[in-house]
Amino acid sequence: MSGRADKTIKIWNLQTGKLKNTLTGHTKSVWRVALSPDGKTLVSGSYDNTIKIWNLQTGELKNTLNWHKYAVTSLAISPDGQTLVSWSFDNTIKIWNLQTGELKNTLTGHTDLVYAVAISPDGQTLVSGSKDNTIKMWRVP
């Protein structure tokens, strides 16, 4: 999987290196992609301020999340595949129900860009690392 400046997501066959599918729907560059643990759901974050949730097997767009005010630049999916975490240039970390698209919580506290978000193996802790020289640990609701 790769997000691209041409607004597409490319799905590659790892064994052959050949292109399997191209997903379209974003209106600006795709900045991040994440794959659910079961390999069935792909999530993409874009400079169009949206998160798109895709059925990876069919290429069908399942949902579009529009709650960020600026580009979505970091994504993480919980080990159980139920929770999605996103970060945007709006300096918010959002926690979503991946299955329904419901926004569960918005976290604030970083004063500069967040470079990465990750969820612990037990799904209970979120870690964010920022250009503000801090790493924050959050309890996942």
C-alpha cells in the first residue's frame, strides 16, 4: 500500500511487486495509510482533511470521516481492529470507532506537529511523539 501525491492509493502484490488495485476518492495528496490487523480494512489520511475507510478486498469506500480541520498526517489502528487514532495539522488527536466512524474523543496537549501515534499491544494506551520534544501517553477510552 502506498499513498501518493496524485491523490491515489496503490495496492501492491508483495510476492510479484505488481500493482493490484488503485483506490481513488481523495481530492488532495494521500499522506498516510494504515491496515487493520485482519488485513481487510485500509484507512487513508489526506491533505484534503479527511480520513477514508476502505474495504481492501473489494476496493469499496466504506466511510469518510470529516472532523479534522487540516491535513491528516498520522494514523494508527488498535490491535483488535476496533479503534482508529488520527492526528492532523489542527494539533488534535482523534479517537474513532473504526467500525462505525463515530468520533469517541479528541485529545489536545501537543504544541507542535505530531510525527507519530501508536497504540499499545493491549489497546489501552496511545503514545504520541511530537516536534514539541515531548512524548505523551494517553489512556484509550
